Amino acid sequence: MNVDFRTHPDRYRHWHLTVTGEVARLGMDVDEAGGLGPWELKMNSYDLGVDIELYDAVQRLRFEHPEVKVVVIESLKERIFCAGANIKMLGCSTHPEKVNFCKFTNETRNGIEDASDNSQQRYLAAINGSAAGGGYELALAADHIILVDDGTASVALPEVPLLAVLPGTGGLTRLLDKRFVRRDLADVFSTVEEGIKGRKAVEWRLVDETIPTSRFAAGVDERLAEMAMTSDRPSEGPGIELTPLKREITDTTIRYPSLEIELDRDLATATIVIHGPT
């Protein structure tokens, strides 16, 4: 499958990006018919195309918008945050495709954390419903997680009980090393198909707080304002525009203005040559 990683907010099919002063909102609204293959992206599940847009948005916010101090990742669908990686997509993929998919999605989440750690651009995940598998792993990349307390919303890593595989994009690592979830609770959590909700999710450190439905939107806005105050990013200043990269592709070469790649398909090698500026 040939996939073009170049995109722009004007061409997003799965995310809505809005910037208002020091706050940016990344709204996930996956187009069910917008998959890269013969699968439907139901319940805000994702394939590589969804994450290509997310990666693009994260980098644009970091470099093009120095005024943005806090970003909220939220769902624009009712009562569902994100169902994770699309199961049919995984079933149709070869092993190398699955490996590269998981690598790219995890690097996207690493990029969110790097923007927070090194560019002081804080991230908040506002979970308005079910966040399962890769959907919860996406939330784990944020600095702060809010879960709506409506009696049904939950977080889950159901890969083991449902698919007999471990979470593929850093879920277990972030539970222990980032959120400091007790190991015994992390073990139990990873076997509970239906997930954990409400006060127990806070007690287990799976989320930072819960807010009732009636106050959820206002509570998210309050927390965004508080998080923005912890950032020392400038309130104004020029950003760095991420312009489209010119590229030529043949069966054996990929050429950019300052870089070229020679592919030897028999040896399965790639030789990268960087050209210095004139």
C-alpha cells in the first residue's frame, strides 16, 4: 500500500482543529468511510490515515502556533471517545504492516509528550464516553485525563481478554512509568474487558479526575485555563510554517530538495544521502 504522509488541516477527514488564543482543540470525528482500505472506521476507531492527520496536527500546533499553551483532545461523537485501532484493518494487514502501524502510532503519542516536555505545550484528554485500547493509549499521552462521570463511561485495555495480544502503543509502559499505577492493579485492569469507570478509575490512577455530565464542558474549560498557566510559551511571536515538501518517487529512489534515498530492493537496504545547503 502506497500511503502519502503529507496532509494539511484543510484536508483532514477525521480531525477538526481549532485555535482560540492560547487554547487549541483537537476534535476526533472519524469518517467511517474514510479508511485507507476495505474497512469501516466505526466508533472513532482508527487506521494509519487517522494517525497521519493527528501527527500533522501535533507538529503544526507545536511549531506554527507558539501562542497555544494547552491542547485538548476530545471526541465530537456522543458517548464515545475512541475505540482504538480498527480491528478489521488489523485483520487485513500483514505482520510488517501491523508493526509499522504500531510504531507510527506510538511515535505520534511520543510526539505529544515531547511537545509537552520540551515545548511547554500541555495536553488534556477529555474522555466523554468509552476509551478502549488504543483510544485509552491516546489519552495516556496527555498530561491530564478527565473522564465524564455518567455511569457508563470507562477506560479499558481489553487487548488481552479480547484478542490475546498485549497493548501495542505503549499502554502498559505509560500505566506504570508515567501514571505510577500499582502493578497489581495494572495486571487486573488489563484483564477487565469492560474497563474501569468513575471513582475507581481515579483511585487506581487510570485518570486524574471525573466530572459529572452536567458540568463536564465547563470543567474541561476550567482545567484548560489552569493548565495554560503552567506553560511558559510566549503569548505571541512568529511561528514556523510547515510548508509542503517537494518530492519525487521512482521504484528505486525518493528525492527531496536536500535529501535523497536510494533503495536496493534485492538487498532490502536504503541509502540516505543528505545534501548541504548551497
